[in-house]
Amino acid sequence: METKYIGEHLLPGQLGHFFAVLSFMASLVATIAYFNAVRIKEAPLQDSWKKLARYAFVVEILSSFAVFGILYYVLYNHFFEYKYVWRNSSRTLEVKYLLSSFWADQEGSFLLWSLWHSVLGCILMFRAKKWEAPVMTVLSFAQFCLASMLLGIYIFGYRVGSNPFLLLRQAEENINLPWVSLPDYLSKIPDGNGLNPLLQNYWMVIHPPVLFLGFASMIVPFAFAFGGLWTRQYTEWTKPAMPWALFAGMILGTGVMMGAAWAYESLTFGGYWAWDPVENGSLVPWITLVAGIHTLLAYRSTGHALKSTFFFFFISFVLILYATFLTRSGILGETSVHSFTDLGMSGQLLVYMAVFTIPAFTLLIMRRKEIPDVKREESSYSREFWLFVGSLVLLIAAIQITFTTSIPVWNKLFKLNMAPPTEAVFHYNKIQIWVAIVLGLLTAIVQFLKYKDTPRKHVTQKLLWPTVIALVATALIGWLGNINFRAYGAGFLVAIYIMLFASVYAIIANTAYIFSGLKGKVRSAGASVAHIGFGMILLGVLISSSKKETISIDKMKMIEPGFFGEQSKENPRENLMLPRNFPIQMGAYHVTYAGDSTVPGDPKTYYVVRYEKKDPANGATLESFTLYPDAFVNTKGQEGLTPNPSSRHYLTKDIFTYITAVPRKDAANDTAQYRTHQVQQGDSIFFSSGYMVFTGLQTQPENRNYQAQTGDLAVGAKLQVYNKNNEQFTLQPVYYIRDSTYQFSVPDTLSPLSLYVKFSKIMPKDNKIELEVKEGGTFDDYIVLKAFIFPYINVLWIGVLIMIAGFVMSIVQRAKKTAEKVAVKSGKIAVSEEL
Amino acid sequence: MKKTNIVLLVVIAVAIGVIVTMAGDFSTYVTFATAKEKEGKEYHVIGTLDKAQALNYDPVKDANYFTFYMKDKLGESRKVIFYGTKPTDFEKADQLVLTGKISGEEFHCDKILMKCPSKYKEDQVAMSTKKM
């Protein structure tokens, strides 16, 4: 008997799935129609195919948007009968994070991707003119593949795609569970599973759309190149493809760096880049695309390097698909800290990759002889030669990153048992630093070379001053900045210095070029500006990572010696415990944990951490500020905490703080009592984890909570504390009489042993004093944190912004030139001097 | 020979060189027994948390000292010392991948990667009376 369920909203899901299927069909029709429009040469027939294709694609656009809208609608209304909604949201989730819920899972992110394809396709339909049909064939086909990811239909026993509108009660894992047959099951699901706390961050609202726009736009240069190869118009595609390639480079670069910013702001690996497979996956296509842009420039100006341009544009898109496969098939499993759900679509993702890779590269190999090339050899003093060299250097970088990232793939393919490098970051850094050096130097010098050939004197003349200035600046930075990163030996330090020069050189030489090479024509300075930004990124990365300083070093040495031995390089004791209201020295700061607080409507707990910097000479406070690192404590289904860092931003550095552990709040309360001991000098008092010896009285006591005033009669009890490991600590509780009448006692605490000692009485008659000792059995008012100083991280972020600006300038300029419609005949290339 | 070809050859040579030098960095997944043979060398060890033995993390004493026992794939259980805080949800991990080396009888580890329970189980909607 069919169960009649109560309270379900089935219509949106049915509509959503209908539109998902419609978009799948429409993109298939568009692909076939555009394909025929390319293949068929008779004008009237071609036009009618094109017309059909356009209608189909418009239907596809509309249905993509409809699916998007409906999924948002069910999320917004908390229809927990849908698995996607149940899994990724909850009623308490702030509305602004609903979008993060939207792309928390694969279905949502594929949807976002195909939405961007639709937008780009819409522009291409109007702007691509004669390239519309071939380019749109490729794009529609990609849409077809993406739409198939959202189908969730079984074909020959194999499930194709995953339907975002799947009902919770129909989900595979719930089938046959007893509640599924309850008609009123919905009333028993009052709330959803909730969104992963890591994604509840504003960067997660804006970073995925930008990144996926980057992913989506990578197909356009690919499609143009493929169209050129397919229609045997090997050269004409290069001009309209240029602004698109620049656009893709800009957006993907922005998306990647936004991911870095997200990691920096809200993840706690203590940095912006960890060479994680997920980060590498989107960085590598960007690198190869940038290489492609440079070979395309060389080709546009000299006719060289057309084949490599094809190669780079093809490989860039293929690498995007490869990254998608890596991150979404679950193959990374043991090597990535990011968790991915395997929707059982690995096969489908592989097919997606193959259907683009195989035709493109087969065609490229088959028709390689037909691709025009210049027989004349490049001069070593020509710009195109070095553009080509630079691109190959970028390719090496891409190969190295891909090779290491793909270790799980090699294991699977060749049945190996390889594990990633144990020191992953250094593994990448020690190779990529040389790539960065070569690129920095090339970036600095190559602009000053002209295409074809450059008079020798011209180069030396123009480069002389930038070189001298860069050398001086490097020496100054190295000297004043005290760059002395010895953790990996002197050899690496040398590399750091060379990279410092290379990045400074890139910045200065490109700035100089705007004036001496372009005569200050800012309009055409896009490339130089982008290169200045690139130089600053290199510089920022170099300084912030080689001068990164951990200030939360635990100096208590609570463990046996030998701890700081050989292990100490990898294991600096970076976590520090801060008992509440107990200032602890951290670097130049005295840091106090002053309690926690929560805000209604916000599930996070905020920890108040006060930083104070004091003048060592007179104790005056030079600077004080408060950071509020927060954490999701005991979120649903999780025992531990998910912290978000908080940073104090300065122009020249960031102080970065995050919580690594907090005591369980439900742990037994502190019920320990003070016990009174009357002791003479030399007496010992035992407590559970050690003993203390009263060594004498001190008439001018030193206790950080005691401020001497004139007229005070004060005395401190000197206590030597030994713990079980025979380590020593000192305590000095103070007893004083102020204004001859009032008695005060300033206790002293030893928080690592949770020991509190009060000096409560002097008994001159017995020559004894009275001490009260308390052991907090479950001392639970503390936090454990990590704190870093990132110097000059702003150089990196500003560099990113400048680079983006440079890209935008170039796009505007290129798009204008394309619009001017200069007819370029095949093989005959207009030689333009500007880049 | 064209200059570009020479450059290409150089690039290929460099790429091979890079990969060869890189190979030395790669580690392998081993068991405690293998790691013990080469005491002091860094390895990845896969295993599961030995729940019969106690975990020990007391930030009040030392925020950077966490010990537990792990059973490797051959069932050998060994004490592990991790110099850091106890990772979130540690007890729930299905599988642990440790990076570190044997020192004496203990495994000193500087990185823990946890594989969490499969999504499949996690996604099951539990409907116990408690949750309602």
C-alpha cells in the first residue's frame, strides 16, 4: 500500500527535476544543431540549424536558471523533505549563508558552474559572430555534460548524475529505515543537519561563484582554439580569443586568491596557502593559461608559437576537468584535509574529461602539419623567444605541482604505495622558488626586448638603472628586514635572497617600463601593471612566509628535556595555554584571556583575547587591542570545536590568533577548597602533583598583582614549588597592611599545576605564617591558542589587486582592438609593439 | 637544430631532473614494524585508534602533548605521541594516517590526518526518541 505522506512539498522538486532534464535535453539539441551549423556549408540550411541551436540554448539557459531558483526556494523555505536541504542547512542558519549551503555539495556547485556557462554562452551568441557555431558547439556540449551530473536517472543500471531534489525518504541510505513508512515523518524532522561550520563564512558566499566563473570561462579559449582547429581556420581565432583568455585568467586568478584569503581568514592551518590538492587543482590550470596567453602574444606579434598556444589552451581546460575529477571523485582520500563526498560519479567525471581531451589532442596531433609556422629562427634578443621560454618554465611548474598532487592517482594506476612528501610545503617551495626566481627575472627583463630583434645597446641602456635600483633595494630589504630564514639551511636562504632580488626587480623594471618603454601611456600599460602585481605577489609570499613568526611558543617546558631537540624544527611548541585573567608573555605582547561571550542568533562563541604591549623601560602601555577569535563549540554531531581565527591588521603586519582547544564546559565544576597550613621557614607542603618549600619572607615582595604604595606594610612568602618531574617554579603570595588598618592578601597562582596559594596570616608568636593552598582539580577556565605574526602580508594582497587591475586594463584594450575589426589575413600578422 | 628545440630539450631535461629529485621526498605507507626497522626515518603509517587504551590530552599540563595508541594494519598497537592539540572529533575517526617516526618504543608524530566515517552512515537520518 502506498503511504500517504503528510506535509511534503513535492511540486518544487518535481518542477526542479523537470527543468534539470529539460536543460539536459536542450543542451543536447543545441550541441547537435550547432555541430550541423558548422558542418553544413549551404547558407540557408546553416542558418536554420543555427536558429534551432539558438532556441535550444535559450531554453537551456532558462531551465538552468529555473533549477537554480527552485533549489534556492526549497533551501530558503527549509523544506527538509529534500535531502539537499536537510544535509546542508538548518533553521538557525543565517540567511546570508543560505548561498553557502547552496554550493556546499556537488550538485549545487555543478549547477553554479553550468549557470555561468549559460551566462557566457549568452554573451558568445551575440558577440562571437562567425565563431558562434564552433565555439557554441563546444560550450553546449560542456553544458550537456554538466546537466547530466544533475540527472539522477538510472540508465542501464548505472546512475547518471545526482538529483539535488532527491527526497530524504528516498535517499539510498534511508531506504528501509523504519521512519520512512511513517506518514507523518516530517513532523519528526524539526531541523536539518546544518551547514558545515567552516563554510559559514562570508568568503564562502562569494569565493565559489568567482572560482566557478573562472572554471566556466576557461572553456572559451579552449572552444576558440578547438573551433580554429576544427574549421581549419588556424589563425583567425587568435584575435577574438585573446580578451576571453585574459578574462579567464583574471577571474580564475581572483577566485584562487579569494580561496587563499578564505583560508587565511577562516581556516586554521596558519596561512593562506598549504599546497593542498584542492588549491593546486585550480592553480595549475591558471599557470598553463597564463603560459598560453604569453605564447598567444608571441604569435600575434611574430607568427611564432601558434602550436604551443593550441597546446596551452587545450591543456588548461583539460586540467580544470582533471581538478574537478581529483576533488570530486574521492580519490584524494588520504592526502587532502578537505573532505569530499563521493557521489559515485567518478566514472562520469572521467568520461567528462575524456570527451574533451581526446578529440582536442587527437585533432591537434593529426593536423599539426597544417598549423602555420614561421621557419625563420627567433633571435635570442627577441621578445618572442623569451616569452616562449617563460611559458615553458610555467609548464615545468605546472608539471611538478601536478605530479605530486596526483600521487593518489599514480597509486591507483600503477598499484603503487607512494605517500605524499612528509614535509609537503617545503617539498613544493624548494622547487617552486626557482621557478619564481626565473619568472621574476623574465618578467623584469623581457618587456624591454622588442619583438623580432633588439639592438644590444637598447637593452643594456634601458635596463641599467632599474637593475641598479633593484640591487640596492634588495640589499636594503635584506639588511633592514633582517631576512634570516635558516630552518632549511643556508642554501635555501641563498635562494630566498635571489628570489627577493627577482621579485623586487620585477616590480621596479616594470614600473620603469611604463615610463621609458611606453612613455607613460597608461592605457596600454595593462601588462606592465599585471607584472608589477605579480612581482608584489612574489615579494609578499616570500617575506610573509620566510619571516612568519610564531609568538605563542610554550616556554613552560612541562615535559622532559630532549623535547626541543631534532624534533623542534617540525614541532615548535606552538600552542599556548592562557588561563583566564592571567597575562602571559607572547612575543612583544602581554596577552590575557578575558573570558568568552556569545551573541544571540550567532552559534559561535567568541573568546576575548587582550593584547598589551608595554614599554620595557617604564611599564607604560604602548599599545593595546582585543582580538575575538571564535569557534563553533560542540556543534551538532561533533565533540570538538571548529575555530575561526581573528587578526589584528597593521599596514606592515598581521597578528593572527586562533583557538586550538578549550575545556569542556560541562566538566565538573571547581569544588576544591582552600586548605590551611601553618608553616615555618623550611617547611614543606605537599599537594597532589608535587610539593612546595617555604624558603623565607621577603619584605619588598614581587607579585604582578601587587602594586606597592607608600605606607604599605607588605611581606611576601617565598615558595619554591617542585612538581613530580622535579621541575621548579616559584610563587610569592603577598600579605600586606595598608593605611595601618586594612589587611590584604594577594594570592599567587601556578596555572599549569592549577595551584592557588594565599598568604593569609602572620603569627609572630610562633614564628610561623599561615598559607592557604587550593588545587583546582578540574581547572577549566582557560583557552589554548596559537598566534602568528605575518609580516607584510598586505604586499601580497595589494599585489593581487594590482594584478587583477592589470588584467582588466589589458582586457579593455584588447576588446577595443577586436571591435575595431582590423582584418587580419591568415599568416600575415600585424606586428604591434605594445604588449 | 632550432633554438626552440634546444630550449625544449633543456626544459624536458629540467623537468625530468626535478621529478627525479622530487622522488626522494616521497614517502611510503608502512606499518610500525617497518618504521621500527629504520628508526628515526619519517614515514606515513595508517591504522585505527586503539580504543582499549586511554587517550591522554591535558592542556592544563601541556597544550602540545597528546598521546594515544594506534593499531596499524597488521594489528600492532603502539603508543603515539603527537606534539600538538588533540584534533577535533578524534575519537570518531575511522582511520588515521600519521606522519612521523619511531623513537624508542613510541611513534613520534607531527601530522595526523583523519578519515572520517563515510558520508553514507552519517547521512542516515537517525530517528531515536532522543532526537525528536
